[in-house]
Amino acid sequence: MNILSYEARYQDQVTELITTIQQQEFGIPITLNDQPDLKTIPQSYQATGGNFWVALDQEKVVGTIALIRIKHDNGVLRKMFVKPAYRGKAQVGQKLLATLENFARENGIKTLYLGTITTFAAALKFYQKHGFVAKTLADFPADFPQVGVDNVFLMKKLTD
């Protein structure tokens, strides 16, 4: 299992993984067109001080995670998805999160924020197990890029 920064050659696999999980596993009526950031990953994540990573088994994308850098040493965790067959195995989720957190620390990000939905119950448990705590949207920075469907908000202070 390797965790690598996104490259264009993974585009189709990334969009397929994310939209399949959203639509088929969770029944969320969201399309690729509803997520323009997935069509412009280098510009949306990598060129703005964040990054986007893929978890690879051989050359197959089995997981993703992304970081958006916002003001005041803050970052936003986005697009964390792991193929169902890989959940709880090979620590894919933990490796993705550790990669993002290490990058964030190395780049002066002190606090991570994320928004998600109650439908992602296992993801919520995962985040809480890894130090994220529930907050209200009012506790979030003004420049937090909220997604309309999000109804759960979590935060984590990073320490060295």
C-alpha cells in the first residue's frame, strides 16, 4: 500500500471511487458535475497550499484524502474515501489521515476542520477515534468552505 500525491493519471480512478461510494453505497444524489473540484484537483487543492493524496494497491486507487489550506494556519480535510473492501484492512484510512496530518504540520497548519453528514456514521467514528471533536459551524473560521449537505462539523488541533 502506497500513499502518493495526486497525479493526473489517477483522475478517472479517483472520480470513479468517490462518486461510486457517494451514489451507490450511500444513495447520495451527487454527480461529478456537482463536485467541480474533482475535475480540477491540482488547481483546487495542490496549487493553494494543500494537497490531494491517493492510496494505491498496485496501481489501483483504493482511497483518497484532500487538504484545503485556509487562513490563519487552518486546514480543511476533504474527500476522504476508502473502497469498501479495504476498510479496516491495511490501515488505509489511518495512513491517509497520517499523511495529511504530517503534511499539515510540516506546512504550519495547526488546526484541521471538516464537515460531513450523519449518513457517514463509520467515518464519524473514525474521525472521533483519531482526535476530532464535534463543534458547531459557528465555531469554524469564516473562510471554511462549507458544503451545503454537511450537518456534522469536527475539528482537531494538531500538536507536534
